[in-house]
Amino acid sequence: MKPFACIFIGLLLPALATPSSAQGNNFQLISPSFSNNGDIPKQYTCEGGDVNPPLTFKNVPSAAKSLVLTVSDPDAPEGTWSHWVVYNISPNMTDIIKNTNPGTEGLNDFGKYAYGGPCPPNERPHHYIFRLFALNTFLIINEGPTLNEVERAIKGHIISETKLVGIYQKSSP
């Protein structure tokens, strides 16, 4: 085999060995209320009803034992701000209805075991990342975990993940 062919095959093999989450299993998280990289409606923020938006899961991997949903704002002045941490969601669930709790809630950075809507402290756009993880296990974790604790607990158990990004900018006074 010529050296060029060996290099090509050497580059190709790692791509073929990527986990299914990177091979397009079509695991999706969508919302009927806003599109990916679209504006989050005010009713789902601290300036509105401060309730979670409706969400839909598509193509959950059949091997999933549970799902984890996190919502965070990486644009917060103090660093990433946790808005919602939900774990042990049934992998059979396909929809989260507005203003409902789909699983066991962890502690968000507002100090609550609930959804805390976008509430940026300034008038510039913030990105809110809704991440959904399919796990090969059901989490057994200390009561009231934070986002960081849940992220540590799911390491090594993620089958697939997907995300939805919403944008919100606080209204001028």
C-alpha cells in the first residue's frame, strides 16, 4: 500500500469510530415556541410568567434508560448560570408541557428546585442552552444536585446528546 493510502485510511478510521451521537442518530430537542437560535418568548422569562417552555424530544435512542435536561446561560457575568436541572426523565417521554416538571429537579443558580427563566442582568442578548442527554443508566445521586454535580454524575453514561439554543434580551425600562 502506498504511504498516501495509509495516511488516508489512518484519517478515516477515527471518523468511523465516533460514537453514535456524532453519527447523526437524529436525536433532537425542539420547542414549538421558538426555533434554534431564535428568540425565547417573554412568557418563559422572569419578565413574563417565568414558566418553562414546551419542549419535544425526537428520536430518543432506544438504549436510553433515562434523560437529563439542563438549561444554562453561558453569557452571565458571573460565568455559566444554571436555570434548570432535571434528571431521571423517562426515555419514553416525548413532550414537556409548558409549566410542568418532567423528572427530578436539581438546584439551579437561583437557589430553587424549579425552572428559572431567562433574566439577564443587562440589556444585551444572552444565549440559553437547553441540553438533553440520553443516558445508559438511571441516576442515583444525592438529593438536590447542582448542575456541576449532575454533569459529573453523567460522565461516562452519555449515549447521545442534543441541544436547543434560545436567545433573550431584557426589555429596556
